[in-house]
Amino acid sequence: QSALTQPASVSGSPGQSITISCTGTSSDVGGYSHVSWYQQHPGKVPKLLIYEGNQRPSGVSYRFSGSKSGNTASLTISGLQAEDEADYYCCSYAGSHTFVFGTGTKVTVL
Amino acid sequence: EVQLVESGGGLVQPGGSLRLSCAASGFIFSTYWMHWVRQGPGKGLVWVSRINGDGSIQAYADSVKGRFTIARDNAKNTLYLQMDSLRAEDTAVYYCVREYDSSCALWGQGTLVTVSS
């Protein structure tokens, strides 16, 4: 149950697109479609952005999208806005009813 | 209103025990898988445990297996986490979470557990 690997930080200018990677193994990210992404602003509760790899819950902006290739999942934020500055976490099902989160990525809007 | 409200956090000495509770309301509690997720001070999210709707299936992170026990009382719409043999590294905010399609869809506000002498 090792944490999924995410870059510590990603930055971009307003209006740009950025992508956050989430690398696991064939026992988690690569083995299942159950990858989700979360946004957490400082001092706040995490918020679900993407589930089942590329599905957006009602109310989540279309600017957030998810994908997966092999053992790596990705979250893309398009049209970057100041309010997108936050921490982002991926999460994957890891078999035997267990889950594992990523190490987290701090997004900075320049 | 759909919500999850955690309670039971506090200061406990190393080696001690604590039981967290999570009161669910606004939805049919017994039909959902539930999780506990924790976040140490200034650190990332860590998955802790999961339980199915009728309580017959439980799963744990390796770091808490054998020390923590997840349980639920569907008659009381309440989720529990019994934490024994607590260590300093268990210090964290503990979130109660409702699952949807294998994701952590609904989060409580969290309860802080501090393990220190």
C-alpha cells in the first residue's frame, strides 16, 4: 500500500492548461478503472472532482478532466483560474476492498 | 440535509485508545460503503479503512491493521472507528466519508486526534 506518486507542485498562468500526473502500479491505478481526484483548499474539506477516471460529479466545472494510460492517471485543469490554487490528490482502488491516495500536488496560479 | 458529523477526537497518550463516531443524516445510511480517511498536520490524505453497507466486509490500511476496527450501527445511522495502541504518527484529522462509485464523494468536517504524552 505505497502512496501513489504525484509531483509536489505544478504551476501555470491564468488561462493556461496544466496536467497533474498520478503514478501507481498494475495493482492499483493500472489494474482498475476506479481512480478519483480531489481538490482541497487550505483549511477546507476535500472535494471530489473526478470519479471512475473521467466522470465529473454534478456541479464540478468542465475545466477539470481525467484520463489514464497504463499505470498513470492524469488530471487536467484547463483555463486555469485563481480559484484553482489548491492541493490536489488522486486516489485509486487497490484491490481487496482497499484504496490508496496519492502524495498530493500543490497547484500555484502565477 | 445530507451530512456526516464526526465526534470523539481529542488528546490521548501513546498506547491509549479512542473511539470516533460519525453520525449520518439525510440519506439511507445502510446502503452505502463508508470510509475513514486521515490527514496529519501539514500532510496529505491517507486512506484508513472501509466498510460495506451491512458491516460484513471491512478493510484496513497496513499502517492501522490490527490496531483499528471499523464498525457501523445502521439502526443509529452511525459509523465508528475504534483506535487502540495509538502512536504519535496516528495524530491527524480523521474524516468520515461516504462512497459513491468507488470514490470518496461526501466528506464530514473531520475530528482531530492528537497522540502525545
